[in-house]
Amino acid sequence: MMTSSSNCRFCGEPLRHTFANLGVQPLCETYLEPDQLREMERFYPLHVFVCERCLLVQLEGSIAPEKIYKQYAYFSSHSKGWLKHIEEYADMITSKLGLDSESQVLEIGSNDGYLLQYFTRRNIPVLGIEPAANVAEEAIKKGIPTIVKFFGKEIANELWSQGILADLIVGNNIIAQIPDINEFVAGLKSLLKPSGATTIEFHHVMKLIDNNQFDTISHERFSYFSFTVIEQLFNHHGLTIFDVEEHPTHGGSLRIYARHTENTSIPITSAPENMRKAEKEDGLTSIEKYLCFSENVKATKRNLLSFLLKAKRREKSVAGYGAHAEAHTLLNYCGIGTDFLDYTVDRNPVKQGKFLAGIRIPILNPSQIFDTKPDYVLILPWNIKKEIMTQMTQIGNWGGQFIVPIPRLSLYDANGIEIYNETKPEEGSA
Ligand SMILES: [Zn+2]
């Protein structure tokens, strides 16, 4: 069910300017069983706007989050690179804030306890809040106290009335998924001890724009933040950002550190000022930057389709690699079905034998590529393209090549050497 909202989630200004319109799409991370192919599917608009007043990039309206989060398929503990990032964080923040057995750590979107386990090992009291029942159960099994609910005013009030206040509140890759961001940040403010700190990580909209990562847009991510915008939001609720770091996770993320504005005992580093300057130089403080992005997105679609059309006219075969959320978004936006892509592959056995929703492309085992010897392999997870090329270098045995569509259409030989890229938009040739 769509709840209608055509006003900015932060400042209430009516939304008038398109940032990216990716058409109508099924919810991402939806995989169809073969017997569902005869049935209809639900499609929802995936139209992202930018607010002309505060420059928050956001989806118009929200799909009721219960629809997305009851059974969440993503278990944070299954990603090794992410766990390393998190373990380093737990070490750093424990010593930075001097956390001990008297402290309280609270995590919003605590998933399967991937992070809180590092604190419980040190006897630091923790509490997780996680709406997806199946992943929360995993955390509870590990002995991590978890409330299975959406974080909002209600929970914040409940904890506050029980006298539960936190020395540290963590929110990793969660703020984008919160429909009411004002309520969320007000909740942070109310649950933080006077001396406490909160750290929030999110995909940096500067990376999204500059690296053309429009395929990371999805129905479950309602807001796309710059530092400048999130700082306004936090300031509005009486929180001051005293530090910010860039991390390479999820295509380029920011981690912000905030405290009560009244608590001047924690000094502000030079990083926030440097980040404000960097964003201004990048153009993020004026609306033109956001309006141009929409054109880049459309050009990417035309370039990819034009390459595939030419390849198909020359009777070349193309297979995909990847069946994750970004693959789903890109292929659905471009309307690429089995007319262009014979199939896609994914190493996750749970997805094999199913179909990507919407465009209904079969998902097979990666070994299928060696059996069918396609002329081109379209690599959809651009963030791990090198790893996939190394894994698939045998496609050189039959003259196969790799296509990478983002940030711009590029062609690589079987050894991973770039042999062509689309530097001039719309002059591509296969
Ligand atoms: Zn606004």
C-alpha cells in the first residue's frame, strides 16, 4: 500500500523536481518461483525527487515498511568484508567513548546481532531493535537482547520511561530506510545520555551521483543524504555532528558522529567543515547538480540498450552476472528481459532456479557460463567487478568479453583489461 506524500520528509516543502525516475518496478529482492511465472505481479513507482528548499533526495511516498521487513533476506553476519569493518568500528568506539560494563549500547536495525556481539564479548550491556523477525531471532539465539519492532516515537518513549538511556546509539545503513526521519532523529535525541554519542552510517549521495550509482535506488531506501543535509536534520533536533569519516563500504559511505548540542565537552574536529567544503565544491549545495543526474541516468539506459541491440543484431549472446538488488533495479529500469539477456547467474544457491521479478530473467549457477559460452558477460555488481573477472577469466577461451554498465558502459577483455568505454555519451558501438 502506498501512503501518499508529496512533501519533503524533512522540511515539508512540496516535491517538484525529479532526481531520477526509474519507472514502475516490483519490490527489489523479490524472486519468483517457476510456478509464479503465470501470475501477475505488483509494481510500484520508483521515482526519486530532490527538495528545492533543503536538497534532500527522497522517494515520493513510502511502501508500508511492514511489507518489506517482516522477513528480511539479508543477514549482516554473512558478509565477511562488512564484519571486518564492524569489528574495527567496535574496537575504535569502545576506546574512544571509554565504554565498559556500566555503559549502555543501543543499535537500531541490529539485524542478526552482527555488531552487538562485539560489545557483549566485552561485557558491555547492549540492546538491539530490529523489525525483521527472522533475523532478530538469530540475534536472540546468540544471547543479544533484541526488541522486534520498528524504531519510532513509540519505542523511544517506552525505553525512555523505563529509564533506558544510551552512551552509544548506532545506526548502520538504516536512516535511509526510515519513512519519518524527523521522528527518527528526535528518538536518537531523547534516548541519548547527556554525555552520549551516536554514530550513523549511510550511502553518501555524492558517491551515488558522481559514480552514477542509480541502481542503488530502491523502494526500501526513502532518503539519500549528503553531509550538508543530514547535518541540517541533526541540528534541527538539537544534535551536533562533531566528526565525519568516509568509508568505501556500499559504494562509498559516510559515518557521522553526533552528540547533544548542549554537550560542548566533546570538541568538534575539522572533518565536518572539510566535508561541507568538499560538498560545496562538488556542487551538492545547489539544485542544478541534482537535476543533471536525471539526464545521466537516462543516457546510461540508452547507451546500454544501444550496445545490446547492436550485439543482438550481430547474433551475439549475452549472459548476466549477479541477481542482487542493484541488478534487479538496473534491468527493470532498462527493460532488459530474456530478449537481450539469456539468463543471469548468482553464487547464492537460494536464488538459483528462481527468476528476477519484473523482467523475469532466470537465475542460474555461475557454471552455466562455462557451459553456454556467451560472447558477453554483463557484470551487474560493479563494486566487485575485478573479483568476478578473475573468477570468470576462462571466458577468454572462446573470445568472451565483459560488459560493465556503471559508472559508464565499458568493455573488458577476459583478462580484465578495459578495451572500450563510453566517454562520449550515446556514441557507443558493439
Ligand atoms: Zn526539504
